[in-house]
Amino acid sequence: MSFLTLVDVTKAYGDVAVVEGFNLSVEQGEFVSLLGPSGCGKTTTLQMVAGFVDVSRGQITLGGRDITHATPNSRGLGIVFQSYALFPHMSVWDNVSFGLEMRQVPRQQRQERVDAALGLVGLSKLAQRYPRELSGGQRQRVALARALVIEPPVLLLDEPLSNLDAKLREDMQFELRQIQRKVGTTTVMVTHDQTEALSISDRVVVMQAGRITQVDAPFKLYEHPRTRFISGFVGKANLVPMGTGGALASLRPEKLRFVPAGAGQVDGEVRERFFLGSQWLYRVDSALGELVVVCPNDGTPRLDEGARCGLAWPDDALRPLANEARTA
């Protein structure tokens, strides 16, 4: 039996459903990300699990217990908010200790658990500092320690890295995953960042307009998107026609390679070229429309804008797309 289960969970405001017919089973110890654009219902779903938003219809169970209408504090979940929500007048140690105090955990046990949590996130030496004296990454670690110290059955993360700069965000993605694996806490994260979801999740739930469109392991989700929306939202994709029936297929930019004109599936002309550090990105005009090509910066001579070229790709790189059905 799954550890956390959502069955036909729906949230409606009047006649408008912001989440509809949401079904998901999360195994104990699993890291699942809810991924989608702004307004797709992912944060509302997380808030229903947390108990901050009432469920209009459906059921949420945790460890076999129905928590659909349980109060937030009775669920015992650990939550890290986008803003971290630290108490500015409390030290790092006191911020992390707060949840244990509310649960009336004895002082000695509290001391041991807070010290262990701060050690886990690498903040033992900053225990007496205040949030204003910390960097964004350090504040994020305090929030994570505060959520984990209560030993929650489920950790809920609401865009936890969105306030960090790009380099720190990338570093924290892997640190977050390492910590989660070490403690083994079942984790559900909300994010709109595709790279973040793909890099650290066991499974990714793609949402669109309040519904699940696909649930898969990151590699399968990227390599086999079901719909046009998913292929374009999860990474970059070229949409090319298949056969005579008007069906479309997704073709990832890194699957294409340049060959001499006439030697590939289609010829084209380089319209634009962009340097991305580890990669070159080309926009190529072709009989199939504009195609995006991504090549590694491995020393291979680059093509100039205006150059004629051929484009080739493996037959199995074409991924047929279903109609925009919104069912997982």
C-alpha cells in the first residue's frame, strides 16, 4: 500500500476547479516533484496535502490514515516555504528548536535533535546567528533543518530554491537530494523549474490546467513526452510531422547533428547561432520549419550564420505525440 495517496482530489472555488481529479500514490522514501507552469494547481495541491486548503472532493490518506479534513498541526508534516518563513528575532538554533518546543519535547532530547539537524545541513557553527546574518543558501538550510527536526512522515517543499541565484540553486539541488536520501523522508516538492525536477526527483508529476498530464521517472518523461505541451515544457523540443495523417513527433535538439547538405533527412540554412558555454545553440530554417539544434562545445568547427547544411537524426529519436488529452 502506498504511503501517501491522493484519490480524485479536487479543489473548486465556485464553479471553477483549480485542481480536478488528482490521483497520485507516493511510496515511502520517494522524492516526487509536482512540475508545471504558474496557475496549473501544483501549489494548491501541496497546500491540500498540508491542510492549509480545504479539499472540495476526494480523499488524502497518509500511512493508511484518512487526513483529508485533518487540521494542519495534527498531520505532523514538515514544510519548507518559498520564503523560508524563519523567525527573525530567533537564532538559528531557536528557529530549528521551535517545532520541538511546541510538541513539548524534553530539553535534552531537543538539544540532541536540533544539533543533529544542524549538523545534517552543515550549519553547526552558525547555530547562534540570526536569519539576517545568513546568506540565502544558509537560510534555506535552516528552513530545511526546522522541517526535518520534527521527524515528519512527509516533507513538503514549496519552490524551496526559487529565491537563490542560479549557481547556488544548482548546488542546493544536489545537496537537498543528498540530505533527503540520507534521512529517507518521503518528499513532495513543487517547482516550475524543469531542470530542478528532472535532476533530483524519483518521479515527476507534470500538471496542466489543474490536471495531471504525465507521471514518470525523469529520464522517461524527457525521452518519451506524451503530449505537445509536455515536450515543450520539459526541455526544448522540435515538433516535426510524421506520415500523412498530420500527427506530430517530438525531436530533441541534441538528437540532431549537422551533416553536409544533401546527406541528411532535411537541408537547411543556419539563421542564428548562440553560445551557451558548454553548448552551441543553432536555429536552422528548413523545409520542416525552424529547427533548433544543440551541439556540445567540444572543439568541433562551428557553423556560421547563413551557412547551408544538412540535418540528420536517428529514426528512434522521433517521439510520436498524443493529442492534448489531460489524463495521466
